[in-house]
Amino acid sequence: MTPKKNRQADQGDRFIPSRGGMDIDVANFNLTSKENHPNNSYLESPAKAEYASSLSDCLFEKNRTKVLAFKNKAPAPKEGYSNRLHVLYSQNKTAAKPKVKTTRAISSEPERVLDAPGIVDDYYLNLLDWSCNNTLAVALGPSVYLWNATTAEITELMSTATEDEETDNSITSVSWSEDGSFLAVGTNDSEVQLWDVTRTKKVRSLQGHSARVGALAWNRHILSSGSRDSSIFNHDVRMPNHHIATLQGHSQEVCGLKWSPDGTQLASGGNDNILNIWDAERTQPKFTLEHHTAAVKALAWCPWQPHLLATGGGTTDRCIKFWNSETGACLNSVDTGSQVCALQWSKNYKELVSSHGFSQNQLTVWKYPTMEKVTELHGHTSRVLYLAQSPDGETVVSGAGDERLRFWKVWPKQQRTTTATSAKASSAVSRSATEAAGNRVNRPINIR
């Protein structure tokens, strides 16, 4: 039995004629032309002719402007004419709100660049600090130089250079006292020196460490020093017997030290990947935190929120972490993509800046707590190991192994938003900073 064929298959696809050979204009003329129409009688009908005339008068009367002809302006409305819908639509209108500037422009170029020949390219050192008197201290090899940011005057404060070139006694850390009168200098031969910058004179040496001193931090008259011997010493610089406490909480070099703004807690970071938080009156750490997976050098206490600490990890960690120093809780962790070398909180904005190593050697400005990037600043050709902030909080200076200091105006006061809300927020930040510092007064220190 022969199966029936598919009828649709027999018929094939329907034929669609090609229009390529047609002249549409000619066809339209032939269909509508009076001469070519087979029956023209319908156009001769009086009724149809009258209808066509009336329609033409209504649509195209003389002196009427065509809607789609843009050669002339639309006719003016008659005198006294009022649109009845005007009130209806105008009632739904709301007053336009003034635009609030939510972002600010940050120059991608530094305001100033200074040469820093001999600055050591060592991740574990701290060779840059800016005093409350607007003087920047920078260690270049065996010497410490002071740059007055007001006058741009440069002076050499001290040098450990000797005739014996084989002896390495380079500067490994610098830190200003809170009143800006004294500069603490750590050296490669395990010594801590105190210098009176007004008299350009060394007032005393603090001994005790057995290896280089790479980290220093002041808390009024207490100076803390961290060393490669893994210990932290607390020195009371007012007393002849200055060594008042030894803090043992690291197994390798201490490379980060920072006292909280209210002076009640000390944060320390080491090459053993450990972050310790110490209470001021105790010699055992309150918290030993092992969340980082590389050296913890970058430490920064928030100036306007008590007990908030930011830390940064080295090459195999790359994270910025935030901590509640009262509970030891890790509040957030952000992978930055590269080695975190230093951190600075803003005094005027709810932001912070981080400096980084390979591959971009950049500075990154972050909003807090969202950690959205505000901008990235490029220019250094080596990892940006050192950061310091001007006393007015507007400028950040960065130092790198490329032997350059770059000054960035990251948080300019004059560009802050002037709306009532922003002014109130700025006031709250300043008030929080004052409360966090416990209304501390920078009284002169009597060093003996």
C-alpha cells in the first residue's frame, strides 16, 4: 500500500513575488489617475465632489498653517483664550529640588613632588611622620630631615653616619610627640633617640632592644617601641628609669604600632601575621587576632568613631579589615587586590586612604562603611610604603622606594558640600573626633 503524500509537501512553499522590478510610484499613479481609471464616473458625482470640497476646506483652508510644516511659527491664540487644562496640570507640579553634589573632584596629579634620595625600600619600616606644627620628618638613609610645610624650608635634624661605611646604622622609624616638640628616632642598632627639634639637640637615648626598632608610637608621655627582637617596650620619657613595661605578644618583627585616640588601647602588628590589641594598663594582649595571612604593618584608628580600628595585610593577604577593639569582632574585610602598605583615616570625611604595592603602586580613597572607591591616585613607580597626613587633614603625603614624596590634596575643606545636611554631618564628624580623643590637650613633655 502506497502511503499518502504530504499535501503541504506536494504544494511546496508559497510563491512571494519579487518587488525589485516594480516601480511603486508608477503603479500608484496608474491606479489613482483620472485618465487611466477604467470607470471615472465616480469622480463626476456631484455628491462626492461636494464632499471632497468640504473635506478640503476643513483640512486645508486658506491661510491655515499646516501642522507639520515648520516654515512658519504656530499661530498665536485668540485674545482672552485660556487653556482649561492649565490648572489641572499645574496643580501636580512640585517645586524643583536643588541638586546636591554627592561627589567631589580629586586631582589625579600631586600638588607637590619632593626628591627623597636614599629613602629605604623596606616594608617593615616607618620613615615618615607629620607633626601638629606642620613639619614633616622623613628618614633618608642614616639622616633625618625636617621639611617645614609652611615655609618649605628643609633642615637636617640628625645623622648616624660614621666614617666606617661597613656599619649600617640607618634610621628605621620616626614618630612625633603629640605636641610636636620632640621627635623619636629608631635606629638599626636597636637604639631609640629623642630629639628636641627647637634646639636641634638630642635629649636622651633609650636602650633595651636587641635589634632594630622599626615602629614607634606616642601616648602623651609614654613612648612605645617595636623591634625586630619581637618585643614592645613602653618608655616613660619623664623618668630616668624609662623602661616601665615589656609587651610580649609576637614571635617575629613588630612592624606596626598605633595608640588609640583616647590613649586607652595599643594596636600592634607583626611579621608573624598577628594583630594584638593591648589595654593601656596591662602587659598581656586583650585580643590576639590571627585573621590576616601576611604581615600586618598598616594600622589606623578611626578619629571620629571610638574603638574602630583598620588594619592592612601584606602581599599574600591584600585585605583591609575593620575591628571593634572592645569586642575583638571583625566588622568587615575587603580584598584590595594588592599589598596594603599604609592606612590613614580622614579627619573631616567618613573616608580613609590606603597605599599599595605591586602591580599598580597606587593610593586608593575609600568611603566608609560602604568601602566604595572614591578615586585611585597613580604616579609612584615603586610600592607606596609610607603615608602621613597634614595637621589640617587636607593633604596626604606618600613615600615610596622610587625616592619620591608626593603630596595629594585628598580631603580639601573648601570643596565640601555646603548644604545644611552636609554641614550637620561634617559637624558630627568633628564632634566625634573630639569625643574619641577624650578632649586631650597636647601639654609639653618634661623629658629627663
